[in-house]
Amino acid sequence: MVDEQNAYLKTQVLTARPEQLTLMLFDGAVRFGDKARTSLKEKDYEASFDALSRAEQIVMELLTSLRPEGAPDICRRQAGLYLFVYSKLVDANMTHEPAALDDALRVLAVLRETWIMLMAKQQENPDEAATSPAQTPSSAGVSIKG
């Protein structure tokens, strides 16, 4: 069953459009954040470390995938949000305090919803896609399965 899930996820990643990959990264970061929250409440610090580390890697992938050529101001603001989220994840990992994690997850939820709205707008108006800031994550180096 696990091999089938891995094969399905691999196929999803390899066939996804860049904007879908970004959404998958948001989903993965939130999923690992939720796992970390549960682990922190259970005082399972090893599991919380693993989940938070995975969420941190995903946020770094989101940060490095920004392409400011088309909209440098928007990308700069987006980078600031990603750095805030990353610092909160690191803080939660070091202090074992769920409050920092909750801050990160709130921002991730807003970023995810905004990304979904941007994807919907892009589908409605494909000509405007060229003016949107590009975020093109690579599928290498970060695992979103959990």
C-alpha cells in the first residue's frame, strides 16, 4: 500500500504544473506542521523535530523558488513572509512551544488560500499569468510525503 501511495505521489509531482507544485508544497508544510503540533502536545520531541525539519525544508524550497524578475516587490514581500514562517518553525523546534508553530501555520494557511485564489484567477484570465510573480519549485530535494 505504501509503495502504491509513493508511486501515486511521484506521478502527481512529475506531472504537475509549477503552480500545482507550489500548492503541494503549501499542503506539505501545513501537514508537517500539524504533525509537529500533535507531537509537541504529546511531548514526543523526536517526532516534532522530524516534522518541523520537514516543514522548514519545504518553506526554504518555497523561498528559493521565488522568481522576482517579473514582480520584484511582490516577491520581496513574499520572501519576508516565508522567512517569518521559517523563523517561527525554527523557534518551535528549539523551544518546543506550540505558540510559535501556530503563528507559522496561520501565515501558511493565508499564503495557501491566496495561492489558490491566484490559481483560480489565472485559469479565468490566462493572459494575466505573465504579470503574476512566478514561483517555480523544483521537484528535487524536498519530500512532501509524510
